[in-house]
Amino acid sequence: METMRTRDDIGYEVKKLDNLFSRRINSFTEHSDLKDVTRMHAWIIGFLYRNRNRDIFQRDVEAEFQVARSTATNVLQLMVRKGYIIKEPVDYDDRLKKLILTDKGMQVEALIQRNIGEIEARLSSSITAEEKAEFLRIIRKLKASLE
């Protein structure tokens, strides 16, 4: 029985890729207006932007990013304090507050999209369209096996 992890472990390679991706994103944010934006904030801002035509609630963020309620609460509270989002009550349920991007959040989204676009273009240029489709199919399959 081998106890040492090898480079062929899927989790090991995914983690290394995530670290490289994080470093590349951080290189954009270190010297820009994005320096207080965490990766999680960036993902949530993008999610809210893509879904701006419908009501999004904390439970939607929890489901989309597969995070615990307490994690989502803490992240969203910080995003409110930083001025990226507001929480607004809805007419049909006093317990629910929808999440809305502020003007500052919209400006951050534009910067994020420009930077992510550059990274995605670099990644996509290193593989064929068929390889990308296969990679995404496999990643989704692996993700489903862990859900």
C-alpha cells in the first residue's frame, strides 16, 4: 500500500491548478481597484450580475457555491460593509432579503470580467475547443461524483 500521494492524483492536480489560477487572479488585483475584493466576493458579484434580472437570496448563494449558511452569512455581511451589495426586503416574505449589486459592485464586476477574460483567453489558447469541451465534461462528472 502506497502512502505517499503522487502527481497522478486528481485532487493534487486540481489543487495545483487552483493555486496557479489564484496567483494569476491575485496578480491582477494587487495593483488595481480590486485589492480588497476576495475571490469569493468576485464569484458572488459575478453570480449576482449574471442573475440581476431575478431575485437572488442568500440560500441561492449557498447552493451555487456549495457553502454553509454561516460562511455565506459572513461573506455577504462583509460585502455589505464594503459596499458591493445591499440586502433589500421583498414584499411577499418578511423573512427574505434579496441581494442586489450596488454601483460599486457593478464597477467591480466590470473590472473582474476584463481580468477573467484575459485569463480565460490564455487558458483557452493552450488547448483545442474539443479538449476544452472534454475537460469541462470530465470536471463536471468528477464534481457530480463528490456531490
